[in-house]
Amino acid sequence: MEKEILLQVKNLVTEFKSDGELIKAVNDISFTLHKGETIGIVGESGSGKSVTSLSIMQLIPNPPGRISGGEILYHSKNDGIKNLRSIPSKQMRSFRGNEIAMIFQEPMTSLNPVYTCGSQVMEVIVLHQKISKKDAKLKTIALFEQVQLPDPARIFDSYPHQISGGQKQRVMIAMAMSCNPRILIADEPTTALDVTVQKTILDLMLQLQKEQDMGIMFITHDLGVIAELADKVMVMYKGKVVEQGPVLEIFSNPKHPYTKSLLACRPPLDKRIMRLPVSSDFMKTDESGNMIEIAKTVSEAINSVIVTREQRFLEHRELYSRSKILELQNIKTYFPKNKGFFGKATEWIKAVDDVSFDVYEGETLGLVGESGCGKTTLGRTILRLNEPSNGKIFFERKDLLRMEQEEMRHLRKDMQIIFQDPYSSLNPRITIGEAIMEPMQVHNVLSNNKQRKEKVYELLKKVGLEEKQFNRYPHEFSGGQRQRICIARALSLNPKFIICDESVSALDVSVQAQVLNLLNDLKREFKFTYIFISHDLSVVKFMSDRMAVMKSGKIVELGDADLIYMKPQTEYTKKLISAIPKGQLEDIEASIEKKKRFEIPTTF
């Protein structure tokens, strides 16, 4: 027996006006959401996923946007079927947050920084449920307990900046669930979270769905996440739905080339490959803009680039015959936590605690661990952006900690870093061409700006951009393009050693695959050495020759990347591996059976 319908979207069209041209961000899409059902909406940035959710919530800014066609039929509990396109704003406000709730992608920007977490959830409860502030506070604390927040009373009085990313996301879930909504729209709620925190959030959402029999629209660019959560999948590409169906059917027999590319571009865990398949392996565009399918299956795309055991053996033998480019000896980086009466530290945060390892020329050493484990601090310490409390750092046998600042500044020409957020890494007031040329001017690379400009043109081409984009500003580029610009900027000094600090964690999996392939191509061409920092073990395994697992400031496991994945030695590494959304057919089948039996985990 089919469950009760909650939402029907029929032939929805949402347009935006840009430079005098109408762009159809959502172009004639239709789907139905039932009670207790999860629809996974998947696609890369710009595919129309978020615009679909904002259209349902009637949050499209007008101008420049407008819903120009179709129906959004909400089956209200008390008011019958309502077309959300045509109801008055006041009535829509009574539905929004009350019967249809939404969790946004970035909790830090969704929560008001000047109000405590508790007061913000209380506000929603008081607005929609018309209860006293005292009762609203009790309900808020109960909700914080329900979403497994530690010390709910403390979180209630905490400001957003005082809690972690995973905790902020739980506050947002508590806010969304505060009025027992019938529909929950989750827009990329776990994109920037560690895999362990992500798994906890997904389990929590399934548990809440089970308890309240609500419908969920889960929006993401990662099909691996969809596999563990969704009943049905809707794949969007350039504003259109190119494929939809039951989750098992989509994963076992994808029809559209774009769906195939999304399934293939996630780094496989059970094999090592030379490069990640990308959308151009499955489809291309002709001169008229029409898509042409390249006849290839997901397994064919992956199997064509597998690294054999013999190749892997030769790679290792060559690696260990090289010189050490970096040596860390007992590095400690501590920050004062509490200070006494005279300002002297009485308690320390041990961000990096007695870390030692070597990095070989031309190697990629992966550094993986949860947020707060010390990965980024260690990367910054190596470059002396954070000064260590103790230990020694040798780069090409030079003792970095004995160098004066001026000497260290010159050495940084050989040691570069690519940060996580490309937008905040670029000055919004200067063109990307000037941003790439600036380090060359500082370090007197080449004789004049004409030669430097030619070098910038060459670098833009290397990273897949065009010369004509030299005079554009950062806001005119996508996230993936901005990360390519940051890579070009790092390359402008011809460095020997690059630290990639979560440099692909916020990118769509399809764009991420392109950037990872680019980094590997550049490594082979220019003989770079990388330290690749990420919380995503599958990405680290693909990129790395060796891998270091970090926890609470210490390295708990270090060795061959494939061997650590196949035979992890510590419980912590096993926990990281088990939390990765794998998207295997047997996992999907098990998940479907679990939902049928309502055996959703209750421990988080």
C-alpha cells in the first residue's frame, strides 16, 4: 500500500535574469514525496538542486529570480492541498518552519552570531507554537538532548563560534525539528563535515524520520551519501532531471552518462587507479551545444586506469631510493588554554604533540584525521606560519627553526600552501591575473611584468583556464575554478614542496575529481612533493603514496596508503574507514532491508 503523498512538484520552472538574459535554473522538473520517504537530489553546483528547494520554500529572491511555471502542491494536514505558488505570503510563513523545515548547507552563516544557540531555537518555537519562553527553553534543551548534543545546557548558552561544525549542524537540525515538520529539506547538510560526524548526522536524521514518519528531501553532490540515506534518487544536470528512480536501480544500472560520471568520479576504495574518471569520459558537447554520449560503463572507465601490483611495487622502490626533502623530529605546537593571575599559561592545548616523520622527494604524504586532530596546525607549523613549541624541522637538510625571518621568507619560494577556501585565499579587489603574478613580483621571479604576464598565461592554461580570464575577478568564477587559480598562484614560484590543506573538501565530487587529477598531473610534470591534508580518507588514499593518521595531535598510524586501508592497525583508523559512505550495492541492499525493519541505529 502506497504511503500518503506529502508533496507533488509538477513541471516546475524557475528563472533568473542575468545581463538581460533569462536563465532557467530549474527547467520543467517533476517529482512526488511520500510520508516516511527520502528523495535524494544529486548533481554538481549549478545543476538546480538548491534552487529547487528554495522554490518549494518560496524563498526565491524576486528580482532577479521568479518561478515562471508549474505547480508545487503541498498536502497540508489541516488545510487540504495547497499550491504553494499561489498562497498569500502570510500563510506561507505559517507553513515554512512549521510544517516544511529546511537545514541549510553552512550552519555558521545560517545561525546568527550575536545570539546564543538556545535563544535562536527558542525563537522558532515561540513563533510557531505560541508557548511561553519558559516552556520553549525546556523544549529546546530536550531537542538538544534528542540530537545528541553534549551538555545541552551549556550549548543552549553558547554562541555559534564557541561550538564545532558538527555541533552547529545539530543545532540547525534541532531548530528544523522543533515544530515536528512533515517535510524536512536538507541542503548539503554534511558537505564540509568529517566522515565520522557525517555518519552521525545521517543516522540521526534517519532516526528522527523513523520517529515522526516525515518526508525528507536530501540534497547533495555526493552519490555515496545518497546510497546510505535515500529511497529514490533524482539526478539533476543544468536545471533538468536527467534520471530518477529507486536508489538500487540508479546505482546498479545507471542510464544517463552524467549519472555514470558521478558514480565513477568518487575515489574507489577497493583498488588503486592512476586517474579519476570525469564527466568528459562519458559525454561531450558538440558545436551546437548538444550532448553526445560516449559509450562506456562505470566499470570500464575505472578498470582502464587501474594500477597493477607490479606498478605499485616499482613506485615504492623508486620512492625510497630518493632523498628526504622534509624531516620532522618531535614537533610540538602548544597553545595556551588558561592563564594565571600574572598572564602565565597554566594549561595548554596540545595541537601537535610530539610528531616525527620524513617526506621523500616526489612523494605525496597524506595526512588524515577528524577536525581538531591537529592536521592544519601541523601543516602551518612546517611552514612556520605557526611557530612550534619544541622539535626540529629540516627542509633539504636546512634547519628551518634556526633561520631568521628574512631567510625564511626567501625559502618560502620553494614551500607553498594551497588553502581549503579558495575564495578567502584570493583578494576580491584584484584580478586573478594580478593575484597569480603578485608572488612573482615579491620574489623577483623573471625580469619584468611582461614576462610575468606571459608566465601567468601559461599557468592558466596548465590549470585548465583561458588567457582571456586574466582580467576577471574571483567572484566571476566557480568554486572549482577558484581552486585552480589558487593552484596556479602556488605554481607561479616553481616550488619544490606544496602543502594542500583540505584543498578539495568543499568541491563537488565531479569538480573534485578534475582538481585531484590536475594535482597529480602537475606532480608528474614538475616533480612536486606534496603533503595532502584531508578529513576524507578515500581522497587521501587515492592521492597518497604513504598515509599518516592523526588523532589528538599525535600520529597514530603511518605507512603505505593501500596497506593502511586494507589492514588498519588502530581502532581509530578502523572507525574512519567504516564511516566512509561507500555506495556499494550490498550496502544499499542492507540499508533498504534495515529501513523495512526499522533497524536504524540509535547510538550516535
